[in-house]
Amino acid sequence: MTAPALFRERARARVGSAELLLFRAGGERFALALADVDEAVDLAGVALHDVPRRGAALLGVVALRGALVPLYDAAVPLGLARGDTTTALVFRRGDARLALAVEDADDVLVADLAALRPPPHAGSEARAALLLGVLQHGADLVGVLDGEALLAACRAESPETQ
């Protein structure tokens, strides 16, 4: 079983703990399993290259470490308004790399998965399919996302990059 699948199963069973990377997209706070993310990159000064006939989620491609990487807006599959993205969360899947543009990446939280609450039923069905649950973090509720499902939703919005 892959690490993302193992995290998804542990989160659904509410078993164990996990390191989560906190970030903001569409003005809301979310988290992904830290192990899913290869690196976080500041987008200041990074040139975004347009892609013809791109889907709604695909912003374009960026050059990272000598390779062109598709950059998706995380807010689109979540059904949120696009925000001012300043950070890219970079993922490696096999030989491919792809990135999610987010408003910022905050911190790493070690979370007890037993504290994960079921996701609220408000919002779109597509968004609900991406949420594994919500956690209380200080005064905020943080949506814990299934990283694989989020990446798949971005790709589904942009069939040219599949």
C-alpha cells in the first residue's frame, strides 16, 4: 500500500497520528499529509507559462529545478474562489512532478487522527469527496484533505495534462 493510501485509510479509521502540512486556499485552512508533499516553493519571481486549451484548475507550467511542472490552483477543485497564491506545494508521483498553488503554507501539525471529525455536509459533493475530516486547531477548523483525490480532481479539470 502506498503512503498516501495508508494515510487515507488511517484517517478514515481515526487511528494513529500524522504530520500534517497546514496551508490556506480560497481563504480557508486545509491540511495534507506532510509525507505527500515533496517540497514547498515560494512563487515570488517564478515565471508562469501559459498552456493553450488548459482546464479550469491548471494555471500553467513553471520551471522548477530545470523541469517544467504543471501548476494547479488548489481552490478550483475545492469549489472556492481563487485567492492570491504565493506558494506551490510540489508533489512527486513516479517520475512526474506537479504543483498546487496555495495562498500560503503555514506550519506542520502533529495530529491525533482520533480527533478528526467527520467532514461537514455543507458545500459541494466534489469538495466533500476530497475531505477526510476536520480538525480543531486553535480557533480554526482545518479541513484534512485526501492528497491523491485532490491531485486527481485537479487533473480531471485539466484533461490536456493527463
